[in-house]
Amino acid sequence: MQIEAKPAVKFAAPIVDSLSVRVVVDSAYDRFVADAVHPEVRIEHVRHIPGHELSTFAGEWGLSLHLESAGAGSRAQYLLDFGFTPEVLIRNFGLLDLDPGRIDGLILSHGHRDHYGGLEGFVAHYRTQMPTAVTLYTGGESAFAEKWVRRRNAPPVSWGRLDRAAIEAARVTPVCCGAAQALAGPFTSGPIARTSFERILDSTLVAPAPAPDHFTEAERMGRLVPDQHPDEHATCYIVRGRGLVVISSCGHVGLINTIEAAMAVSGVDKLHAVLGGFHLGPAPMDYVEHTVAELKSLAPDVVVPMHCSGAKFIAAMQRAMPERLVTSNIGTRFTFGV
């Protein structure tokens, strides 16, 4: 199945004065991470957690980011993605002393378990402390579809699915963003056109549409097709006087495609920063280097790889753009526009 690129429709994207991105869940926590200073971003690492000297952050394969922006005399907070398990998300969220009552919305980048896995448990744990109306912004209805994981020399196994009914029962309203959408500070990119050299790397499988059908589960497993990630979207900000900040939580459809989609819908071609997972861990070295070369041509001020970006991408960045590469860590807060 191929995803046809549709022309992006520009819209009036919101502008903020500042943006803080806090890493709530990622793969690892380094208590001895070195202090870092960068001219374009304030970097605050967490080594000691006041009041929690006998505890520490937990890491897992997954990603969750707390976003806080300020502009026009108001502030807004969103939680973007929810890690693999609720236990790790709830633990780190609590250790960071984040307030669920101040969350203005939830955003899911795409329907993979390492990004939605903690959502239902997080909502169950904090729902009474959250605002009365809570919205979950997704990139499309396929975010709720069952996904299957490839295995070497073995049949694929189900990776489960996000339970829409359970989310709604918890009084969280899903909104599928079929186009770019302005929130209270950020905007979502809408569908990401596939216009660059990038290709979908092998990841997960899905049952072909239309579904459900008359096939048995065993028959359907034999009919699985590669997931083209139609529900993946990026969360973005325009920081006044700095430019565009693009958060690619996983980047299955390509880091360059993602950035260019955000530029197209916002009308902003100055790339201030790109953060998140870039899904280059499994990519061959020549593909990684091609990506870094294309990224360099876009002239970002700051690049913060996380999650699935991979050691090869970091090594290539160190060779090509060392002054723009910034190291991440669980608990770290990155602030733009100060």
C-alpha cells in the first residue's frame, strides 16, 4: 500500500514566546551526564531529585515528553506520547513533580505500543486530578488499529492496539487530526507527505483494509501488509524570533519528510530545532549519512536525538554538525526562546 502525497494547506499556526520540552520517558538515565551549554537552548539536566534521594528515574524502550509553552500572556501544557508501560511513565512523571491538573491535552504521535503503552494506565491513575475535559489528539483512526511485529524465522506476533473504548470510558475524547491543527501553543503537522528520498523502514505489519473481514485470525495473519504509518504526525511549535521546532516522536515516514511537512503547513522555513526519535537505528550507514546531509541543508540550530534515532545517527551528526548536536537524558528540560 502506497500513501499518496497531498498538497499541504497552509494555516495560521500559533506562535509562542518560549517552549520547554521535558523528557519524561526514554531508554536510559545517566546520573553523571555532564553539564551542557548551547547558545540556542537552555539545557537543564536532573541528577538529584529533591525529596526523592532514595529513588531514581526508570528507563524503557519508549518515549514521553512533557511540553510547556508560554505566549500571549498564557501558558499551555501537553503530554506527548506515553512510553511503553504505565509503571515507568507514572513513576517518572511523579518524580519530576509534574502536575496532571495543568495538562491542557494529550497527543499521540502514532499507534505503536512504545508510544501509547502507558496511556491507559496514566489516565486511570491521574484522571481525577486532570481537567474535566481532556482531549487526545491522534493523527488518524489507524492509531487504534492492531499492529503486528516481525520476527526472524517466525510468524509475526501481535503488538496489540490502543483501546479507543477504554479511552472514551475514562472521559478522554479522541480527536483524529486529518489535517494540520492548531492547539493552545503547538500545532500538529497533519498527514506527512512522502516527498524526499526516504523510505519506510521495516517495522510493523497491519491487516489490510477493509477490516474486519470474513477471514479467520490465522488467515488474516497470512495477509498482513507493511505498515505505512498513515496516522503518524508531528507536534510542532513556532518560537517567536527563533523559528520552527519540530518534534518527530519516531519518524517512521522520514525525518526530512516530517520537517518539510511542518514547514509546508506553517509557512515557516527557518528550522530552529528538531527533537525526538528519528527511527534511524535500524537504517544502513549510507542512508543515515544521506539523512544527515539533507538535514544539514535545512540548517537547524539544535538537533536533539532521542529514542530510536540510533548510535549511527549520533556519530554522523558528530562528524557533520557537532555544534548543533545536543545530548538528551531522562529528566532533562530543553527550553527554547529565552
